[in-house]
Amino acid sequence: MKQAWTKMMVPLDKTENNVTKGTFAHIIQKFKTHGTVANLPGRGHRRKIDDKYNTRLTSLRNRKLLAAQIRDQINATQSSSSRPISRTTVNRRLRESGIHGQISARKPLLRRGNKQNRFVWAKKHKEWTLDQWKSTMTPNTPPGCVRAI
């Protein structure tokens, strides 16, 4: 098999795989500096919010703030040279720091009558023994649900 020689190609072996001199030099130089020719991890994309702590702190101060309101606060405090952040960026940082948006559970209103009824019930059952409490539970009743006797 006849090998075609050009001044830009360096034969690696007797096969037809050729590499340019620049690539060959780059591989040698990379091996000398890093000790390997494997792909090295990159530095990645620079984050707009460097500090997750700022977003978390802002949301912990007022739990009812929306992501758009937190975004507006952060954009107002950042210098004019930095790029503005989006609502989705704020959402992502909050989720990374362990804060997930949730709607609070609905709870019964404690009006004056409800409060009085609860107080009377508590006074009535204050002196109950453990056996009396056990007798109010049935095998089908989930834990925490007490039925009246």
C-alpha cells in the first residue's frame, strides 16, 4: 500500500489514518501539561446568581413572596453592569436550596363557638386513662382519628 505524503499530514501507522501536524502537536502538548490526553472537565457556565444563599434568605424572610417579586428585588439590588435574572432562574435556585413552592393546607376557622366546643371537649376528656383512649380506636380507624363514644 502506497502512503501519500504531504507536508501537512503525519502518518500514525501503516493504515490510512492520518492526523494533521497541529492536532498531533496539540495531543503531545496536552499530555506533557496534564499527563493525559483524556477530555478534562470544563469550568462550565457562570451563574447569574453566584450565591444561592441570597435567594434562599430573601424567600425565608417573607414566605409569601412570589418568584417574580424575589426576582425584582434581586434585579434592583444588583449593579447595572450585571445581567438581569429571570423568574425561572429564581425558581431553580430556590429548588436547589430546598425550598419548594407549596400551597398551604386549608384549615377550619376557629370561631368563638368552635373554640368553646373544643375547650369543653378537652375538659371532659382531661382525666381519661390510656385504656379509655384505646377503647375509642377501632382496628379500621387510621392513627390519629378518634371517634366519639
